[in-house]
Amino acid sequence: MTEVSSLTGRLLVATPALADPNFDRAVVLLLDHDEEGSLGVVLNRPTPVGVADILESWGELAGEPGVVFQGGPVSLDSALGLAVIPGDDGPLGWRRVYGAIGLVDLETPPELLSRALGSLRIFAGYAGWGPGQLEEELREGAWYVVESEPGDVSSPRPESLWRAVLRRQRSELAMVATYPDDPSLN
């Protein structure tokens, strides 16, 4: 078996050629990536459902726009909480994933985390890949892999995150941000 270099904490940015409608212009934060597979959440798919409507006690702590995000096509009936917590140590109920970004145990009473939270986002479902599946998609050119920033998780304008992430790259990827939504209209 070949060794897999971990991409945990990095972003997968869908290329314009990616044909899967679940990931059209998606920005995925990888929460886990190893030889057993990969797991991430789509950062730029807000739903119209308010966090308080389904997780009432977490509603006040959710960052703007205060809605649940569709984290991916897998297990849409489950919820994941991501929070940015600055500093070296996180509170009980939070597990660091990468840098200041970590997973929130949504069974933890929110008051235990409220003082430490820099931002909180709730995701319904996630994106998952089996062993070698993501690596194959990368070889096929379906994704750009770029560094994440803590602000990506809590972007107040998630609908523009795909272009914003590409635009900040110091390479030819910055030009991809100008790719039209529908190239046939050019």
C-alpha cells in the first residue's frame, strides 16, 4: 500500500470541470485524510434552515448567517459543529482538527464553550471518500488543493467563498476565480 500524505486541514476547491452537482463550485475543508479515506465539509452551501430551528441551544452561538450548512451528500440527518478557537488549549467539548479549527461535541452544554468560541458553524452531513478515492479524483483534476485560513470556516459571505479562495492564491489559480458560471454564455 502506498503512503498517503495527509491533507487534513487543507481545502479542496472544485475545478470548473468537476461534473458532480453535489460539488459544483464547492469549497471543502478536509477534517480527516489518511490511508483509510477522507472526510470533510462543504463550507459554502448554506441552507435556509436556522441553527436555532434544529439545535435551539446552539442557535445564539452560531456565526452569521446563523443557518445550517449542507456539509456534503453523506448522512444529511447528522450534524457536525466546527468552531474556531484561538490559543493553545481548547475547552471541554472541542477537539482540534487543524490550527485553530476544531470539532464541537454538540452533546456538550453550549455554556461550556461559549466564552472560548471564536466562531461556530453547524453542518448537516459531510463529504466522504473511501481509501484512494480522493487521490484518484485529484489525479483526474477534479480538485485544487490549497491552504485553508481560519476565516474560511466562518465566512460571512459563503456564496462567494469559491471565488475568494481562488483569488487569494499566488499562482495561475487566481485567474480561475474569473471563470464564468456558465461558459456557454461567453
